[in-house]
Amino acid sequence: MARRIGIFGGTFDPVHIGHLRGALEIAEEFQFDELRLIPSARPPHRDTPQVSAADRLAMVELAVQGEASLRVDDRELRRDKPSYSIDTLESLRAELDADDQLFLLLGWDAFCGLPTWHRWAELLEHCHLLVLQRPDADSEAPEALRDLLAARSNNDPQAIDGPAGQIVFAWQTPLAVSATQIRQLLASGRSARFLVPDAVLAYIHTHGLYRAPN
Ligand code: ATP
């Protein structure tokens, strides 16, 4: 039987309850067989180089332990430079059955920037797009996406069929937490408890991550 697989990319520096709760809710709503968190190689312009890809990956792995619907996929970290989404999708597709459904999760803002992505017109050959909308979002799509939206939108998750090619929306109120906030708390010696899973916090402390330089 065809599987339903979601993919959710991020720097996860560190992974936090906003990512995890959002992922779990989507996995349930869309009845995914699995939702894969895919840590991205950090683009060179991002800071805090003391946190390695290996540490970010280890934290995501600890975070999803015991939650069967959430998995971790490290393929972008196995490459030596940041991956284009199209590369990740092609690499995933090469491993999946042809009729498996693949859903790429992305926020509304990222979706609006789609026409700037590398080989963006090919993305829908490999996956469905699952666009996460905030209730307060400005929902005017750019001109370049209007025809695509008119042709490909489907607002009933149950009615999505086929392995790829449709655009579906999910409404989510994100928890007010960000990785930036967590890094700042830790750098100033404050607690990040309850913003990240305890196992992630223990890893951060054991490995001395996100501390202000002495
Ligand atoms: P930073 O503060 O370092 O920019 P971040 O907390 O936004 O990081 P990322 O790893 O950049 O985390 O985000 C990965 C994905 O998770 C993005 O699509 C982002 O929109 C989403 N995301 C981030 N924070 C939340 C949240 N609180 N609730 C739901 N989704 C979130």
C-alpha cells in the first residue's frame, strides 16, 4: 500500500517544542505514516559555528525518541554543502515506491518565495506541497504563483491522491518559541527548560552548547 510521508526541513539549532508540536499535529491531521525531520546543512552566513551538524542531528534524534510518527533523515548533512530542495526530493524519490505520497512542509512565507528556488517548477513532480498558514498571515500570493495555485490547490487532505502534484494548506497557530530565543537564553545563563525536550536540554548541558564565549 502507498505510504504517506511528510518532510520538514530546518536548521534545528536547536530543535524545540514549536517544531515538534507542529510536526506532530500535522502528522496526525494528514495521517502520515511518517514525518521526517531533515536537518539542513547550515548556510555559511549563519552564526554560532560552535554547534556542529553532528550536534544538531543528535538533538533531533533525541527529541523524536519514542514518537513513532516522527523520524529523522540526515541526508542533507551527509552532503558537503547546503542542498537544494529539488536535490533532496530526487534523492528521497529514488528510495521510495513510485506511488508513495510525499508532502513537503513549508511555511506561507517560504511558499511565496518559491519562484526563486532552484528548479522550482519541478518540485511538484516529486511531492505535494503542504503549506503551513498562520491564522494571522497575509494571504495574498505573489502573481507568479496565482496560476499554479488555481490549478493545483486542494483543500481536503483526505482527497489528495497520487504521489505528487497538489498544493494543500494547513492552519496552525505556532507556539511562541524560536531557536534564536533558546540560544539567547542559554548564552545569558538562563534556563531553556520546557522549551526543548528534557533529553535535548541534557545534551546541550553535557556538551556545553550555546554558552556565551568566556
Ligand atoms: P531560528 O530562530 O534559528 O531562525 P527557528 O526556531 O525558526 O530558528 P528553524 O530550524 O529555522 O527554527 O525552522 C525550521 C522550520 O520550523 C521552519 O519552517 C519554521 O517556520 C518552523 N518553525 C520554527 N519555529 C516554529 C514554531 N514555534 N512553531 C511551528 N513551526 C516553527
